[in-house]
Amino acid sequence: MTEMTPIARGVRPFSRMLRLTAPNRADAIAFVLLAGLAMLVFRGAEGIAEPLSRLQIEPVTLDPLYLPYYALRTTLRMFAALLASLVFTLVVATLAARSRRAGQIIVPALDILQSVPILGFLTFTVTFFMGLFPGRILGVELAAVFAIFTSQAWNMAFSFYQSLRSVPSDLDEVSRSFGLSPVRRFLRLDLPFATPALVWNMMMSMSGGWFFVVASEAITVGNTTVTLPGIGSWLALAITQKDFVAIGWAVGAMAAVILLYDQLVFRPIVAWADKFRFEQTASAERPRSWAYDLVRRTRLLSLLFAPIIGLGRLLLILDPGGGHRRATKERPASRISELAWQALLAAAVIFAAWTIIGFVMRTLNWGDALAVLGLACLTMIRVLVLIALASLIWVPIGVWIGLRPKWAERLQPVAQFLAAFPANVLFPFAVILIVQWKLSPDVWLSPLMILGTQWYILFNVIAGASAIPTDLREAAGMFGVRGWQWWRQVALPGIFPYYVTGALTASGGSWNASIVAEAVSWGDQKLHASGLGAYIADATTAGDYPRVALGVAAMSLFVIAFNRLLWRPLYAFAERRLRLA
Amino acid sequence: MATIAETRPLVELSNVRHFYGKGHGQMLVLDDVDLTLNENEIVGLLGRSGSGKSTLLRSIAGLLRPSEGDVRFVLGEDGNTPSVSMVFQTFALFPWLTFLQNVELGLEAQRVPAEQRRTRALAAIDLIGLDGFENAYPKELSGGMRQRVGLARALVVDPSLLLMDEPFSALDVLTAETLRTDLLDLWCEGRMPIKSILIVTHNIEEAVLMCDRILVFSSNPGRVAAEIKVDLPQPRDRLDPAFRALVDDIYARMTARAAPEPARDGLFPGTGIAMVLPDVSTDALSGLIEEVDAAPFDGRASMADLADELQLEVDELFPMAETLQLLRLADLSSGDFTLTPPARRYAIADVDQRTAIFAQALLAHVPLAQHIRRILDERPGHTAPARRFRDELEDHMSPDYAAETLRTVTHWGRYAEIFAYDEGADQFSLDDPS
């Protein structure tokens, strides 16, 4: 603490930044790393401004030399979408939390959008964005980025909204009693408080995004197919050419990319965000990151962050002020404006419903709707059976790992990595097997749905099992509780709240995955399972918008019903009865 | 303090009333409070939980606006409106800001230039004696240090009036004592910029130790029940007979209110089955009976001694004592707590007899327990959904109070074995799984 006092005594942080000191070794390493990153960003961004015809001149090739470039383009798309999601979150969630009326619409909308199959929308958005920038790659790029965005934004916004609504009341009172202006309050209280949950959700979103980036790079619009340079297009090409080695390369590249961004981006962010965790006692173990430590040790680097800090400062300087010093009586909104608002909402709802029904009914009839419901039931059976199977396998394994801290420490990151890995990259292997052994696609395509999402069950169960208090385990041991009784009274109740979280995520993900998992191809061989996912996939390829809309609506309905009728009650039960305080 | 300086008013409250909730189940928490805070005095608000002290404090802080009445700040000699700032029970420090940044928060909100901000913050830190910790984060500090930061943060904006919401109740006894003494020293030496302090507390001794004037609040709804001037010179000595006499006197006043009204309905808000029951465990009740039954009390104790002996604050001791009074197991008057004959029998009884005594008291004196038991007796299956009683209670009180009351009566009823409750099915029944 010897060094702190002079800094605290009157020297401001900004002047400290400008104070030139001899760069240290950490500076050098960090500088090279950052310069490299910047180079990569520029290199990757170059391709975006080109005209669309460029894609025909330089089509995606399966040359491993190009793979790093493709991986780069894909990663940049991911981060562009993440940035967009972040901006969306900050604006929309803040609006929802601040304005009661905005909240009335935004909150349920976010809740529903979280569980809607994003892949189904691809057809609509591509057309729109290509129309915005006709003949330019930018349009298609934006469409791809938007597709990823739609898979990332909702849960981030929802978490941010919930954080804003649960700001501790004493901190809220401090801010109000000092008359902090809205901007200052946001930067000082709301944003920091919401950061840890937001970072966690960004990581989840990122994992989910990989799945969609693979599916959204090779886009078919009507009868033209645009393939953006990226891992997804590489994969699509490898599948049509039946190039086994190329798929292996893609898997490797994906693994490398995920590992890199985890180490270079998310670990440092998590380590940094730890200081915003709202607790008054120092936690036993803090998340660590070598990259974060490196950045913190350097001095030159703070210059690089000056723009971000500067932006915050600028906001504060331009801050119009207007923090209300004294509370005003809550003015009940006038009856007339309230009525007008409700009437407006009702009119909008009726109009929207009318449009949708009209659009779908022009080409479809009740028979179609019934058929879709039947298909949805098929997919639902798949999801249920698969979740049950995955639970039977992973719950015992997860508990076993979770109770052994050494193993848990090593395997937890692996499970999280597997959850982040886009399982659709692995689909071709499964297809080859099914074709080879002449298996029934209706049965054997199903496991693909849960290939990527089962890991959520595993790592949540591991977390739950390691959270079972030692005294409970010791008590169970003392009284000789073992076998089925041990599972029934110790392990299962202990992990249940965690298990529900994992199973909920896995089930939602599986519904979504069914769109790519129920209809897969290998070269000219097409495997097809009957189900709602395949229905949507087929309608998308055929450009049959009414069918896509019907399929998406049906799936949304099922997912939401699933959440409301199965997972939420289970979750409430777990919270009430089984949460270990 | 008996000073010759004229007492200028700082804040005047008139006819302040406040309700929580809307429509049915609306609770009146503050009823017709008139209050003037003067310069150069420490005023204590003393009362139990639910007496609206915190609501009153927040009305003055401008954090909420009372449903009716005025909070008026009297312009100072310099023509400025008096300013207030607040110290919180939970410290309310921002965990992501350093100690120094936390202190500077209020200045930052006022757009004080950075250099000046730093100088003033360091002066405040110096005043409360925390030099050297400027760059520490709150989680690195102990509770006492955190509350010092809270105090520095409140003082640095030069408030005329310092509001303190149970500032020492989250600290251990020794730390709390140190902080109280330090604060009093600063006040007596006139080293703080403030003109007056308003402190909310549950602790009668703390109030007598610090305040020049104590306002005793009655609860449900909160009203000023008594105003007590404390003329003892500072520093005060807890063992001084005059000090003890004053503490006893306040206990007497706090127990006096129940006497003129019928004991059964006067204690807790609401009457009949709509009475709000406090969350008091039967173990605590047994413990209190045993304590008073044994030597040195022998069935009769002054509330002040009891609080001292058991290290309980007003908001913990009073609900227990009043519950026993409600059950006619004790009598509470003029600061004395006396066990009734059934309670003396209870103290020496075995488990089964205790259950019987408690059951008898419960069925005789708690209308809600009576009511539930009667319904269960009348129904053919001897079961009744809890929802039904919850709805009934919500006709008379807010959902929170209804839930707490039902929880309490469930707990008491289970202990007395007058009915059983199944949480999963959310229903009451007569059969006891024993």
C-alpha cells in the first residue's frame, strides 16, 4: 500500500496514463498481441466492401491455406453481432426498465424471442438486407450478422433488464439522495451492477452464436446461393464435395478459434467483471486470466483504453444533468392517456394477428396446420426422449465429477468448451455412419439434436454437485446413507435446481437444433427425418414463406408452452424446496 | 445540551401521514406526525419495526414523498436551503468503487471540479480517521471501516442535517461502541460541518447515550408517542444512576401504551382474525419464559434489565414480550414484564404439558388460530386449503403482512399441535403425522 498514497493524493488517473514510463516486458508482449489483433481485424474487414460479384470470382475453396482467413471472417462476424447485441441490450433493456409502457411490450417480447427458432427467420432477413445494399457483399454480410444477432441479443437484453430491476435498494437510495443525474447513475450504478450477469450471458450467447454462424454463411435466396467466406461456407462446400479431410480441418479450426477467443477475450473480461460482483465480502476464489494479468501489468496499454474511458468522460461532460433531488409524488397517468395507450396496443395486436392469419391462410388451410402440429409432436417426443436419455447418462457422471474437486476443476472447462462448440460441424460424421449402416433417419438423426446441447446438463450438474455442502455429505456418510437412498435424499435434491437450469437450456437448444438436425446431407445423399425441424428447413430451402411462418409459429408455441408448463414450475419448486441457502 | 444560543429550526414536518399499498390492504405507517428539528441537536427516533421511523427519515431525505402533509426546510441564515445526507444501516457502499471514489460520489453528482473533489474527500477521510485506505475496495474493509466510509461520504457534501438509519446496528457491540464514541467526539468538538443529526435506532441505550431529544414512536401506525429531553452532560456514563433511570423510564413509556386499552386488541394492528402477528419463534418464547422464571428475576423483570441480560434490541425484545402478553402468559406494564401463573407452570412443565398450556393459550387468545381450528373441526375431511385463509387475511392487510401472519400462526399451531400443515399441498389439516 506504499505506492497508493501518492496516487491518491491529487494525481489524477488520466495524467498517470500520459506519464511516460519505460515500457516493460509485459508491454512488449501485449503490444505485439494487440497489433496482431488489429492487423487481423483490418485484413478481415477489407473483404466486406467488395461488390457481390467478387464472390463468384473468388469462390470459397477447400485449401487449408485459406482456412485461417475464413476462420477470421467468421470470428469477426461473431464479434460484430455481439457488439450489435450489446448496443441493442443497453438501449432496449434500459428503455424497458425506465419506461413502464415500453416495458409492457419489450419484456414479454424478449421472453418470447428467447425461445423462438432463429434459423427459421433467415429467409426473411436475407431478402431484406440484400435489398438494402443491392449488389454488394455488405448486404449479405449484414444478413449473416443479423442472423447471429438474433441468436444472441434476447437473453442478454433480458438479463440486463432483470439486473436493472433488481438494483439493491440502498444503493438506489444513495444515488437518489445525492441527486445523481440519469447518465451518471447509469454509469455508476446500473451498468456496473448489471455487468457480471451480462458478461455471463454474452458468453452463453457467443456459444449459441457459433451454431448459427455455421448455418447462416451459405445463404440460399430463391434460386441463387451466396457463400460468404467463412468456416460455415467451407463446411457446406466440404459436405457437397464429400471431402472428409476438409471437415476435419474445419473442426480443428473451430476448436482453435473457440479456445483463442475464450483465452484472449472472455477470460480477461470475466476476471475484470469480478470486481463488479455485488457482494460485500471478498470471495474465496476469484476467476483468473493470464491475459488479464498481462494487460494489467502493462503501462502503455492504458493509453489504448483511453478512448473508451474518454467516451465515458465525454458522456459525463455532456451530461444534461437533471437528477431529481427530491421525490415527487407519483403522478398517476391520466385515465384518458392510459385508455388510449391500451386501445393502441389492442389495435396493433389485432392488426398483426390479422396480417399473419391472412398471409398464412392465403396459401395454407387448416389441414396444413394440423399436419404441422403432428410434426411438432414428433419433434417434441424426440426432445423429451433425448433429454431423458442425456440426463440418465450425464447426471451420474456429473455428480461423480462434481464430488471430486480435482476432477471438477479440470473437466468443468471442458464441458463448457463442448457446449460452445457448434455441433453442426460434426453432423457429417453422423450422416456417414447412418448411410454406411443403413440406419433409419427418423431414429438415428435425432441424437444430433442434442449433440451440442447435452453439455449444458453436464456442466450444470457438475456445478450443482460441487455445491453440495461438505457437512451434508459428511452427515450422509456418518449415518451410512448409500445406494439409492443416497441418490434420492442427498445427490438428486442437491443438484436439482442446477439440473433444471441445464435441462431447460438443453431443451430449448434442441428444439432450435432440430431445424438443422432433422434434414442433413452428405454430397448428394439427403437424410430426412419427419418432424417440425425438417418441415421448416424444407420450407426455407423452397422459399415457401407461408410454410416457414407456420412452422416457426408452431415451434415458438411449443417451446413457450414447454417453458411455461414444464420448466418454470419445476424451477419454482426447486427454488422453494431444494435451494441450499 | 443546555446552550444559550437560540434554537433555530432546520426542518419542520407537519401533519405527515403515509400509506403503503393501494386500495384494500392499505397500511397506514405514519399517522399525523408533527416534528421540528432544530440546529445544534441530536434527535433520536426510537421505536419498533413497523413504527414508520425509516419512512419518516426517507421523507426528510427526499427519497419518498409522504402521502399527506409537508416537509419544510427552513432557510438558513445564509439564505440557503438546508441540505441533508444519509448514513445507511447496510452501509450502501458501491462495491466496484474504491473507498475514495465512494466518498467522492456525492461531490461528483454536484459537479465539483476534480481537484477540489479530491481535496475535500481527503479532508473528510482525515476527519474520520481512515487515511491509508483510500484505494481499498469496500470488500477489503471490515464492517466498522465500511461504516466510517459511509459517514465520510455523507459528511463530505457539507450537509446541514445528517440522517442516520440505524447506523450501528449491523456492527458488533465493540465496533459499534467505538464508532458511536468517535462520532460523539467529533460532534461535541464541533469538527463536523453539520448542524444537526437525526438518528433512527432500536437501541434505547444508544439513544440515551447520543441524543439531546428522543422521540418515542408507537407502532402501527407510527405516531410520536412521547418526547423525552436528555439533559445529561456529554460524555455520558451508562452506569450513572440518572442514565439508568432514563433508560427505565423509556422502557416504561414504551410499555405504557398497552395498558389503558384491552390487552388483546391493542398490541398488534388489526383486531380479531385480522390481527397482524409478528414472526416470533416458539423457542424464543420458551427461552424468554425460562429466563424470567429463573433467578434473579423470579417471574418479574424490568424490560431494561431483560434487554441488557439477553443483549436484545427493542425490535427483538418487544415482539416477544408482546406475544406473551397476547397469549396472557405475561403481563407488560410500566416497563415491567411479569409472568402469569400459566407461564410459571409452563416453565417447569415437561414437553407434553408445555404443548397443552401453549395450545390452550393459543386457542383462547389468538382469534386466527381459533378460526382455523374451528373451520377444520367443522369440515367433514378436516382439511382446509391455506389459500382460503390467506385470501381472508388479505381482505384486511397487505399480502406481505398476510403471508407473515399466516406463517406465524402456522408455526404456533404446529407447535401447539392444534393443527397440521402440508406445505406441498398448501393445506391445513387436523391429523398430525405423529
